Amino acid sequence: MQTFASVLGDAVALILSGDADLMEIIALSLRVTITAVIAACLIGLPLGAVVGAFRFPGRTLATVLLNSLMGLPPVVVGLVVYLALSASGPLGPLGLLYTPTAMVIAQTILVTPIVAALTRQVIEDLDREYSEQFRSLGVGPLTRIGALLWDARYSLLTVALAGFGRAVAEVGAVIIVGGNINHVTRVMTTTIALETSKGNLELALALGVVLLVIAVLVNAAVMGLRASAARAAYA
Amino acid sequence: MREAAARTEVEDAASIAAAAVPALLEAQGLRLEIGGKRLIDGIDIRIGQGRKTMIMGANGAGKSLLLRLLHGLIVPTAGRMTWRGGPLDKSARRAQAMVFQRPVMLRRSVLANLAFALKVRGLRGPAREARIAEALDKAQLGDLARSPARVLSGGEQQRLALARALACDPELLFLDEPTASLDPASTQAIESLIADASRRGVTVVMVSHDLGQARRLADDIVFLQAGRVAESGPASRVLCSPRSEAAGAWLEGRLFLDGQGAQG
Ligand SMILES: Nc1ncnc2c1ncn2[C@@H]1O[C@H](COP(=O)(O)OP(=O)(O)O)[C@@H](O)[C@H]1O
Ligand SMILES: [Mg+2]
């Protein structure tokens, strides 16, 4: 039985050696997650801004829906995307199942509601402050949305980072639609799950350490953003 | 008494002069009810072209609400408004600007705050640059052009808000207590910007608590009490010989609050 200390030592050595397999897994993780977060922002930022800034019938319902979807269970999302992409599913002919694209789709579905719901709150608060001034100036709807998004930029960057944090640590959905295929769809979380069950603790722990470092970096970035926003009174 | 007679003559002359000025904005029977409360209760008001009209009254009298109604930010429960005797359309709204009691600063630089307003008003390129430079210069904010607007002092923010409103080249400018809580130097800077705009022909409607300010700036005074006009007329007349109990008490410095509760 290996001691925890010796496994940790081996894990750190593995990271420092720049092991090719390890780097490939980390790179794919980051590629899938960053792509998903960008896609989620492209959908979620305007969606959240529209719900946050405009009054329309069903707005309360939309808000409740967005907030509820924030807590989507990843395995359910994985299952639904699996069914859609599987050979007999509606999107089966695209042949996307067990590809990184499938993982991006699943993560985008998970992160978009998070981005949209948090954006709605941020934009609604800012709009309360700006709306009379904007109406006085005669600001049109498109300019208004653009200005609100721009002026909330610091808060929205932390929103995107929150989405990134959630996606990079997610395992349930990507393991279902990605299948954890070596050199194809293995990402950090799925590899940890698999290698731990196989007893390959060095690789699992090495990836665990990398994930933790990423989490710390994300939080440091959030705090740095908050501080610089506060300095310019932009918070 | 001869003195009294002479004064009446002066008053009448002022009233006649005021009435001779064409109305830029006129409201009749303006009423606003929220939650069953009549916050604005049948106001008739006439804003003379090129005049500086000062709206006065106790906290909670409805001054800010009246300003918002006149500027079209709130839809009145009843009443009608005219612009130069005609309908109050979109172009009339575009000819107005407002500075709020608490200036709204975008989370951008001083320069970008000005640029945004001008962009909305359709100014582009060199014309916009020139207008921005002029506004910065007039408001003495040139050195702060690149600073985030929200780190400016209260006086500087108020100056920027006023400069931004004036840069839009309004015919009618609404100001809600533009010098409340400012020190004398800042107050003077704001007042001279207002006086300067007025000299260039901008019609001004401003809310103020400050009797000295009324003496320095007002052409006409509208005195509100509990959502109604207690008294209105040329400043020279209202300030010297108020006819209403409310305005008289105010001028004598007797403090009072409206029953509706105090609020800034
Ligand atoms: N949105 C609102 N809903 C209900 N009451 C309001 C609202 N806005 C203002 N009031 C009330 O209307 C009265 C007049 O307000 P306001 O015009 O702000 O007074 P002021 O003369 O001090 O500017 C106050 O009693 C205030 O509490
Ligand atoms: Mg007020």
C-alpha cells in the first residue's frame, strides 16, 4: 500500500516532467471548457441582459426558469445530449457522439443558464441605476443593452469565470457524451475518475493537483478583477 | 401708500413681461396618482421660452415628480402638455435634457461619459470630438478627462452631469437640486454654467431649496405644496411679496414639512 505522501511525490514529479499524456489531457480539458464558456457567454450574456433590462410578458417566468436551470444535474444533461447525438437520435447523423464537440455541447448547456441567470441579476441592478438617465438621453434598445453589458464588464468577467470553474470541474455530463476515450475525449475529471478506479493514483492525483491550481488561479483572477474594478469605482 | 403702489406697478410690469414670453412647455391639469395617493394634484405650469423657472417647496412636495412628468419620464394619470403650443412629440423630447438629483455616472471615463451622450444624439467624428473638448473646457474637467467618472468628487460629478446634458445642446434643461450638498465653490461653478447656458438661450427649469440661489438665478418661481402649486409668478414678485401662506412661511424661514412625509 502506497502512502499518500509517496503518491503525491510521484504526482508532482509527473507534472514537472511534462508528461505528454498528462499535457494532452490538460490541453483538451482547457480547450473543451474554454470553447464551452465562450459559447455560453455568446448565448447567455445577451439573453441575461435582455431579461434583465426589458419589461415583457413572461419576464418573471423567464427569470425563474433561468435560475432553476442553473442547477441542472450534469448527468441528466449528459443523458439528454447522449440521446440526441446517439446513432438513433435526431442528431445522430452528425456523428458527434464520443467527440470533443459532444463534450462542448454538453458543457455549453450546463454553463449557459449560469451565465444567463447571473448576467440577468447584474444587468437588472445596473439598469435600475441607469434607466432614467438613458430614457432622458433617448437611448435606443440596442445601444442600451450594449452599454449595460459594457458597463457591467467587470462583474460579467467574474460571471464567465464562475462558468469556467463549474465547467472545468464537471465530470458527469462529459463522461457520458465523451466516453473517456484515450487520446480523443479524455479530460482531467474523467481521467481522474477512471484512473482512480484502476489504481493508477499518480496520474489521478497529478490531475487533481492541476485542477486545484486552476481553481485557485480562477479565484485569484476574480479577486484581482474585483480589486481593479473597485479602484476605478466600476464595481 | 405710494411705496406699495410703486411696488405693485413693478410687480405688474414683471408679470406682464413674463406673460409676453411665448411658452416653450406648458402643462394643464397634470395629475399623478400612485397607489391611490395623489402625489401631483392638478398642476398647471407654463415654462416661458428662454426663462429660468425655479421650482421650490418643502421636501416631499412633489418637485422631483413634477420634473419627471414634464420631462416625460413618468406618464401622468391625467393632464395634457404642449410644446410650443403643439403636440409634445419625440423631437420635443430630444430637445430636452435632465440632470438628476443624484448624477448618474456611467462606469467609464469622464471623456467616455460625454462621448456616449453625444453618440446617442447622433454626433460622430470631428464634430463630436470638438463638442467634447468644449464641454470639458467649460466644466473645467480637462485634467480629469481620462479619470473614471465615478471617482470624481460630488461637485465634479455634478459638473460633468451638467456638462453632459448641455453638450446635447438642449432647448430645455431640467435640473433637480443641482447644488444640493455642494460646497460654495462648487455651487458657484454650477450656477455660472447654468447662467451661461441661459444666456445662450437655453430654457432652464430647476428645483432648488436655496433662497439665495432663487434670488441669483430665477426669473420665475413655482412654489409647490403637497403636489399643488401654492404660488407662481415672476421671481421679483414672489420673492418680495408672496401671496400664499406656504411661500410666505418659506421666505420667512419658518420650516415646515408636507404631510406626505419628507424625502429628498
Ligand atoms: N414612485 C413613487 N411611489 C410612491 N410615492 C412616491 C414615488 N415617488 C415619490 N413618491 C412620493 O411623492 C412625494 C413627492 O416626492 P418628490 O417629488 O420626490 O418630492 P420632492 O419635492 O422632495 O422632490 C413624496 O411623498 C414621495 O414619498
Ligand atoms: Mg426631490
